[in-house]
Amino acid sequence: CIVEEGAQLNRCVIGVRSLIGAHTHMNRVIMMGDDHYQNGEQAEQAQAIGLPLPGVGKHCVLEDVILDRNVRIGDHVRISPKGKPECYLTGDVIIRDGLAIVMKGGVIPDGTII
């Protein structure tokens, strides 16, 4: 796992090869991790086509979230099930039983608020 400076994790379970960006706040999060690390060339290719890097980006806030394997969460993303209907689906995120779940391989672009 790589947890950058300023990240705060409270009551979280973090899986293998997880990447968490600087100044990200995670509260009651289960993060399954990644199947592999990306090398520099793979990261450049992903960014060239607009994909966030694997893991959770910088300055994010996640509460009551399950992150399945191989997710890509951009910078400045906020995810929480609070105030959403019980059966809510948008893109790669589903809300059930008071939890927001980012599905396997899900991509959440920079600045998204859910």
C-alpha cells in the first residue's frame, strides 16, 4: 500500500497494492486494492486518455464506501451514500444498505460528487 502524506483514514480496511492520494479523507471505507501496480509508461498512457491513476486520488472525501478491486478514483472526488435513495445507481457506483459501492474496475473522474 502507498498512503501519501496528509491522508487520513478512520475505521478503514485497506487491501494490497492500494494507492491513496495526499490529503484524502476516508471514513468507514473498505478498499479491496489492485491486482498489480502500474509502471511509469502505463500511468502515462492512462493519463493521456483521461483515466485517473489506480486507487484514490488527492483531496478526496469518502464515507461509508466499498471500493472493489482495480478502481480509479480521480482527484477532488466526494462519495457518500448520505441523502441518496436506498436503491441508487449512477455510472460505476451503486448505493445499497447505507453503503456506496464502486464496482470492480470502476472509474470516477476528477471532481465528481456522489
